Amino acid sequence: MNGRILLLGGVTEALAIARTLGPQHVYSLAGIGRIPQDLACQVRVGGYGGAEGLAEYLRVEGIDLLIDATHPYAAQISRNAALAAHSAGIPCWALRRPAWQAQPGDDWREVEDWAGLIEALAPFERPLFTLGREPLQHLDEIPPHQFWTLRALEACPGNERCEVIGARGPFLIDDERALFERRRIDVLVSKNSGSTATEPKLEVARERGVPVLVLKRPQLPEVERVFEDQKVLLEALETYRVRAAKCSPKGLQRS
């Protein structure tokens, strides 16, 4: 055992974990968004070819611990991670943010999938989508009475009934208030990501009495350890490093 770690990134907290990793470890990103250039660990961009490809990578690269810190809605990646770690005979840890909980004054309406979302969206005219890029696949399906505002990591073309805004959190509540006012938003469409960086939009919806259509969280696989708090995971990781160092004659390098 050399204690080599593969960290699958996706949420903001993953970068903080990556900053604690030394040169022998790997921070893996799908390639969407900015690629950090200031890390001591290795950075890998791109996919693996499913669970089998990931398992092969784990074996070939001598990975001893897989940490899944992907987005709560990246269910397929999380399933591949759990299967690959099991196949390679190594533990898989997961960082899973707690879901947001509705507060007094909230009007949340949970939907199962895109079809349910479109049905629930029918009475509204000015939705704000904060689901990532998925709505871009449906621009030709926008009803005549609706104008969509779509916020994604990167700006890209919309059409005559949809404007795409490129923006990254954290978002300030005053800016969110201005966005709702300027765009006359009458319904918010959101994943339940649990991120504090994007939570202000929910506060504004509550203030304005705007309903929120919440896409239901997917079921995620069981793994060896699940952490809801980044700090607790980092503490467990430090214990893991110490144990791994005792098992390796070279010890472990840290950033």
C-alpha cells in the first residue's frame, strides 16, 4: 500500500480537498469548467470509459483509495465509481452534501424528471433555470407563452425565447434580487444541490413568493464511507495518510 488517492471532482469542496494532496495523488475532472493550474497533485481531465475503464485505471495506476466528490446529480459517475472501486478491491469514500430543506414561506414543488418538470412549468411565463446545460437540449420545445432565462457555467447561444447567462457562484443575494426583478422571474427551476454558493436564489424566491420546481435527487450507491461535511472528510483523510505512511517505506508527500 502506497496510499495513492484518486479524487473525482465536481463540487466546489473537491478543490479544497485537492489542495491537500501531494504529487503522487490524482485530481480527476470531467473537463467542464475551469481547470485549476496551481495544485501540487496531478490533474486528469476526461472520462474513463465507464465502470470497467475506471477499474482498469485504478489497477494500472496503483490507486488505493477512491474519493467521489462529484455533484449529487452525477448519479452515473457515482455508480461507476462504486462499481470500479469494488472491482479493483479498494475502498470508495463519497462526499455528499446534505440536501436543502424547505423553510417557512417556501413553495417548493418536487418533480421526478424532465417530463414532470415541463408539466409543472406550464402555468408560468418567465422561468429561471439553474439546472446546468440540460435545458439547452429543449430550446425548440419552449411554449409560445414562455421566455426562459437559463444560467449555466458558460454563456452560449439560446434562441428568440431563451437567453443563456454564463455565471459562476458564489452568488450574492442582492445580485439574485436584481436578476429576479430584471427578468420578471415567476418560477425558479433548480436542482437540490445543497450548495451554500447557490442558496441565495432560494432566499429570493422565498422573499418574492416565487414557486420553486425542484428536480428530485437521484438515488446514489452505497460506498464504504459517506461524508456530509468536507472538514470531517479531511480529518479522516489525514488519518488515512498517517496509516498509509506507516505502511510505505517512502512515506507520503503532501502539498
